[in-house]
Amino acid sequence: MKDCQYDRKLNPFKPTAAGYEPNNALCLACAANLAYLDEATIAPTVKAWGFTQFKFFDHKGTQAFVCGNAKTIVISFRGTEPDKIKDWLSDIKVRREKGESPDIKVDRSYTFRKSRWR
């Protein structure tokens, strides 16, 4: 994780922020960067950030992680990796399903991830 360093003591995450919060933006940018690393690297990093819960997902070309504590939950997905044909094929297969509200449709992989976290 060369591009982005998050130090929770210098830039504490503010879970009650009602608008843009630079510390939160920094944490989330670092989490987005971290999503491209492996589970063994991500787990201790988010623990050092103060998150006590962690789950890594790798399902059919989609990778993500969820971390949280009593006040905050962060979900971070990898984007399409240009050198991975499996990612391109995954992008092509997007199907929408009804979300929790009748007006919302979500990628069906989201419903899979959500059910695995519970």
C-alpha cells in the first residue's frame, strides 16, 4: 500500500459526520487502495486502523472486504483490474435484482455479499 497511508491517531474517522469530512475521505481512499491487496495484508492493516471485525470476499471475480467496529462499517470493493480477463467477464454479467425497496435495483452480487455478512 504505497500510495495511501492512514493513521487513525492523526486523522481519526468521524462516524457522526453529517457532510464531507477530510479524515473520513482519507480513510475511505486508503480502504479503496487496500482492496487491491491480499487478505493476509488487509486484515492486520484494518485492525491497526481500529476495526475489530473483518471479512474478505473473493467470489466469481469480485473481491471486497468489510471491516467494522462499534461505530463504523467500511465496505471496499476492487474495481476492474485491466489485466484480469475474469474481471472483464464479471462486468459483462451484471444482472439487476430488486433491492430492499421496490424502487431500487442492485447488482445481484451485492445481495450475495450482504447475505454472507449476516
